[in-house]
Amino acid sequence: MDMDIDVDSRAKGEEQQHQKAIMVLLVGAPGSGKSTFCEEVMRLSTRSWVRICQDNIGNGKAGTKAQCLTSAASALNEGKSVFIDRCNLDREQRAEFVKLGSSKADVHAVMLDLPAKLCISRSVKRSGHEGNLQGGKAAAVVNRMLQKKELPKLSEGFTRITFCQHESDVQDALNTYSALGPLDTLPEGTFGQKSPDAKVQVGIMKFFKKTGSADNAGSLANRVQDSAPNQIAKKKDPCLREPLSISDNVVMELKEHEDTVVGSIGDNVPLSDAPTLAFPSISTSDFQFNHEKASDIIIEKVEEFINKIGNARLILVDLTRGSKISSLVRAKASQKNIDSNKFFTFAGDITQLHSKGGLHCNVIANAANWRLKPGGGGVNAAIFAAAGPALEVATKERAKSLVPGSAVVVPLPSTCPLFCKEGVTHVIHVLGPNMNPQRPNCLNNDYVTGCKILRDTYTSLFEGFASIVRTQAKFPKGDTENIGSKQSESQGHCEDAPRNSEQKIKRDTAHESNRAKKCKGSHSTGGVIPDSGAVKTNKSNEKFEGSTTKAWGSWAQALYHTAMQPEKHKDTVLEVTDDVVVIYDVYPKARKHLLVLARHKGLDRLADICKEHLQLLKTMHAVGLKWADNFFKEDASLIFRLGYHSVPSMRQLHLHLISQDFDSKHLKNKKHWNSFNTAFFRDSVDIIEEVSIHGKARLEEDEKLLSTELRCHRCRSAHPNIPRLKSHISNCQAPFPANLLQNGRLVSASSNAGNDP
């Protein structure tokens, strides 16, 4: 793995007037689903795609890489997007395609890195395969090809790489590419990579005993992947571990752990969730410390601490990728074979690593001055400016000054901008040795003393980070959020607690279900039959669901209590009638966001609605329109949607009236956005029509809708994160999609008079 990550990834194409082609290289072993992926996208997408498959390119028969390159060039010249359906498992096999596409298209890779035994099982069972790779011989081919697998990297020339390690990841990627219209683009960067060093799963050899002879497997492998090298290139990136050599001895030794992945991070913690310290190079900028000596000390201290911090990561951050100190550290880390999952360099602004670079670092280090004050320049000025006054106040509570070689750990309050926008929970101030005669405490090139102080500085920094990691291990994030969820008895939607509470309900429900199964002959005689969480993926294909009984956590009862006893909530209730109660959403996702609550018992959600409730739905809609009209008197430029979540997080049927500016500090993540801007959000007018015709509402209960890619609700351009999306929608003047402009789904000041159903 390369020792740095390029963060100059942009959500391109927002103002693009003409389609830019995309070349997607499918990367994966036989049986990983490459052809199925292509066919499904081509079936669903409105973009013009061409599939180029080496197995059938020679008039329906297997061909060569050269034929694939020729066909790809022809398709790109015609302005079509292209799938390269080959195994493409090593860099050499990908290089010519990347070179061809780079001048004509955005070049993407989709890495179908599925479990080896799944690929083998699929390959063995299939029949009529285009390349005749099926039956018993397939197992040997898959095993051999996986042993020479090289994960794709941005440095090869790709603009976007998507890693799929589970079938659900493949479906997400399929949905992403299927949704691309002729003018749509995708954000650049690497997505979904959890374990870059994972090479081969152990336990593969057991398949060979079941699948028979692997004779002639070698020639078949050559036919599937043209000119594939027999061994891994000797000049391979030193930061990548050698592939696992599968043998019967290995299988016997690891028999009890057949399903583990070699090279995976311990404790199954995804890289994106690991505690992470981002730190600048100390003393090498304004303090003019020698870069060679400084890089030696960085590597020395990283080696010392890397195994003391579990799954945590250390990241050296510099504004530019090609800086001298970063280059030296990368080279020396490679020489030392330091685990690149746990230590690498990163080019970017240390105060915007998450919002601009997509990298979550919960702790950042500040190269401070001895007074621990803002000002000066460089990292210190940037961090104090980004954190606002809260950092200075919190720092004063911890220390008044700092001596060279020491550090002070400062927890950030939740109101601090770095905490809110970047997810930074702590800043660690450090002060290193000074070799600049224009700055205080200059050592006058005394590098004996200077190197000792710099070692002490990094030791203090890493020990401070280790203490944070240990503390967070005792109080994991989930527990902290569940504590916060206890406050959710107040009216409105609890912003973060529901999802974590739902997991607890799900575990408890599973426990109760198992216990009931053990009680032979026992039957439920009353009470609530538990469901498996407030947001649940419906396994049935039926969209028009009947009423189901459901368990709701205490946090999810707030709306129910307000609807049933509005007199106890006079401070928050805006309107009460026999049928509805109107309140503001406590965590509004836009400038104007109201909830219209049904007051009928037994109506917890849309699934409980039937034809007898049609008049209630119309009443709720009319009340929503009336409040929209009130808001138009304040601001006639507002535009609203009225609708329901297919699967709400809180009990009691409620209609959302939400303005389409989505200008709110409470709109923080992908689930918040997608719950109002995908099919998960059902327009009120459509619900009324469906109940009138079918007696039930159509529900989109697939929770995957909440994790789909972020897209502008007007122009449908894609964006890598919420800050980028918010910045875009604040300026986007594109018309709304045609489907929203129909049937009164959007409500404006000019249209409101005619929208009452």
C-alpha cells in the first residue's frame, strides 16, 4: 500500500454540460460477480454502457487483451461508458486500460474482494460459463489467481476506487452506478476499503478435496486473465505483505480458524472507525530542525508505539504531498516495513481532514508555542482559528504554558467547531526543540540536546494519545450515545440515539425469541410481540404491508405521549384538534420543519394505515398545507414537501412538513439526508392516492436507501460528504426533478391554494 493518500478529490461535474465517459475496471477473481454486476447496471442505468468481456470478445469465444483494448478505445471514442469485464487482479493487467482511459474518461475500479470460498463455490456450481471456467477445475484457478492479487490504488491512475468485501457492498456499488444519468459524475477517491493488506483467506484447500482434479488449471487461468504472471512481481510495494502460501500444513495448523482473513485488523475494527491521531511534523518548519534527523526520530517513535495502541492509527499530515519531511518518512517507513494500516502520511489541512479529505481523526496534535496561545503562523494558528475560542478556554483549564519536550491533552467541548464539523474530540498541544535563532530557546544547532527533546516530544504526544485510546476503550462511542438517548423523552425526534437504541432492542428481541423457543409448548397470551428494531429491512418483496405489532423503546414514545396528552406539553404544542397535534421537530433538518401527529391510538406508522383512515390522512395533509401558508407569509420563497418516512424511528403516525432549503445544523449525516431525499420518504399526496385505491400505502422499507450516495435533491449531482453537499445546495439553482414537480408533491406560495386533496 502506498504510504500516502491523495486528498485532492473533488465532486466534479456539477456544472458539466456534456457527458464525460466513465471506464470501470472490474477487479475480482472468477466467481466474484463481475459479469452480473455489469449486466445489472446496464439493465437499470440510463447511461450508455458497453461491456467488454475477454471471455467472449472473439466472436463469442475467448479473446485477448489486445482485442479488449481495441474495443474499449472504439467505445470511448463514441462517447460511451465502458465496463472492462476481466479479472484485472494485478497492476500489470490494469495498466494499459488505465492508460487508454485516462485521456478519454474518468477511470474507476470496482474491486469485488469477496470471500475466496464464495467465489470458489460459485465457480464450481455454475454451468455454461462464457470462458468455460466451471466445475472442479475452477477451485484451483481461483486459488492461484487470488495469491497474485494486488489491490488497485489511486496512484495507478484511477480517479475512483470502490472496494466491495461483502455482497451488501456489491449491491451498494451496483445501486450507485445504476443511478448514474448521462450527465452525472461520482466523487473521486477510495471508498469502502477496510483491510488493504488482506490477501487470501485460509481454508481454501478444503475445496480441492471436494471438487476433484485440477488438471489443466494453469492453461485455463491464462485464458481467463491474458498473460498473467506466475508469481508476484519482485519489485512489489514493500508495504504490502507477501501473499499467503496455502498448503495442507497451513490448513491443519489453522483448522480452528478457517474463516479468518490473513492481514485483517485485529478485533474486526474497520479502519474508518479506529481511533486516529493526526499530527504534523514537529519543529521542522518554523523551528528549522534538520529533516533527516527529524524523520529518523518520527520512525523510531512510531515503531516504539505502534504496537502499544491496538487498532489505533498514527497519521503524519503535511499540506503538500511532496514535502521533504513526508517523502523522507514514507521512504523510511517502507524500509522498516511499518504496518501501513496503522501509520501513513496524508496530504491536507489538518483542520479539515474529514470535511475536505474524508478522513476521520478524533485526535489532532498542535505544534504549539510555549504560551499555549493563538497566533503566530502555521499549524498553531490554523488549529486555534478552526476550533474557535472554545479551544483557548479549554486549554487554560489544563495548563498555562508548555516546556519543550512535553505535551498537554485538551478535550474539546461538543460546541467547538472542530468537534461539530470534523469529529475531533481532543487536541494535544506539543512543543518541540527550536533551532531557529529568531525564536525563543534556540539550541544553536546542539542536536544532541535537540534530538533528545524531540524524542521526548513524540513520546509525550503518543503517550497522550494512548491514554485517550484507553479511556475510549472503557467508554465506547455506542455507550456514550445511549447515555445521551435517555434525554429523548422530550418531544420530537431524538437525533442520534434511535439507531443505537434500536440495536439494543434488536439484541433484546433476539434473546427473548431464543428463550421462547427453548420453552417447549409455550405460547404468547398477550402483550407486545417484539419486532427487530425501528428501522428494519423488510425481507418480503411485498410493498403493500399489513399492520404489524412492534416494540418501541422508551426514547421512541415521546411523540405518542404528546399526541395522546397534549395538555401536558403546552410549551411545545402549536395546535391541537380532535384528530391532530402540531409541533416543531426538536431536531429540525431544515429552516422550517413541523410534525403533524395523528391522535388516533393504534396508528404507530404507515404500515398501520388502511382505507378507513383515508379522511385522517387528508386532514393531516390539509393541516400541513395550512401551516405552510403561515410560513409563506413570513417568507414567500420557501418551498415545502409533505410526507412520511416509510419506517419511522419514533412511535405515532406523523407527517413531516419540511422546507427544501435543508439549512440546519442538525442535518449531520447520510441517514438524515437520505431519509428525506430518497424513496424512503413518501409524499403525502401519493400516500393518500394509494390508500384510496389499494387500501394500503406502499412502503420502501429497505434501509439501504439510507446509505446510498449523497445527491443534490435538485440537480442530482453526487457529493462525498455532508459539508460538501450543504455547500452545494446553498447555491444550487437547478430546477427540481420532474417527478417532484408533479401531483402537488412540492408546495410553494403560488401553488398552495390548489394543492389541498
